[in-house]
Amino acid sequence: MKRRTAREKAMQSLFQLEMNETDPDLAIRAVLGTEKSDSFLTSLVEGVSNNKDTLDGIIRQHLEDWTLDRIATTEKVILRISVYEMNHLPDIPESVSINEAVELAKKYGNDKSGQFVNGVLSKIIHNKG
């Protein structure tokens, strides 16, 4: 499975977890159906699930005129995945994590989701250095 596909499946799995509070493995299986699982997909879903509070704290610090509660679930999940990658998967360039997040936001969010996700992630990166 390509990493782009794994990120998309992770986003769908994490969205289910957010809505139904089910087990991460069950959420992954529900999204994959008969498709074979992938270690990158599993690491994203488990990593985001296990670090949700920390990831939300990082996102909260970089929001302007927004609260985490006001962000749509889709964008929130996409931000968590990208922030997780940037903080826990050093082999993935930050620019790749941001680009993939923006593409997911454009595909699954509204007209302004890509810009919003890009803005928040850019602030996170600029404040990291």
C-alpha cells in the first residue's frame, strides 16, 4: 500500500474512532474491508490514538481565532496525523507531511480546508525551529 493511500485509510479510521470510540484495530478493519493491512497505516492510527492529547495540545497552541472544538472532525484528524508524523516519524520530511495533509483536506474537507490545514501546520513548523 502506498503511503498516500495509508494516510487516507488512517484518516478514515481515525474519523471513525472520533465518532464511535471503537478499537483502533476494528476501525482499520472496517475501512480496509478485504484489503490487506499495512504497517504504516497501523502505526499512524495507533500513534495518533495513543498521543491524541499531546497532538491536540500542539495544534491548540497554533490556532488563531479558533478553538479545537470548532474545527471540523475531518480537519482535526488530518492535523493530528500530520503533527504525529512531524514529531514521531523523522524519516518523513515535514514538507511531505504538510503536502499530504493539504491534499487530504482538499479531497475530504470544504473549499477552505486545504488553506486552513496548511496555515496551522506552517505555524507549527515555524515555531519548532
